[in-house]
Amino acid sequence: MMLDEGVQPNETTVPMLPCVAPEETLAFWRALGFAVTYEQTKP
């Protein structure tokens, strides 16, 4: 059985990385073409 290791059309990438500068991190991911669907500003 061979598994297809490529990205499937129904998969999404969710960058969730710890950061000390959230605004700059969001700007970086937006510049790469990612869309922000939820933004938490306080814990």
C-alpha cells in the first residue's frame, strides 16, 4: 500500500508558534499569504 504524502485539497496549514512580538509575527505570516481567521489579543 502506497501513501500519498502530498498536501490534500482539504488540508490547511495552521501556524501556531510562540512569539514575543505578535504583531510582527502576524505580519510575517500575512506576507506569506496566510489569512488570519482568529486573533486572540489577551489570554
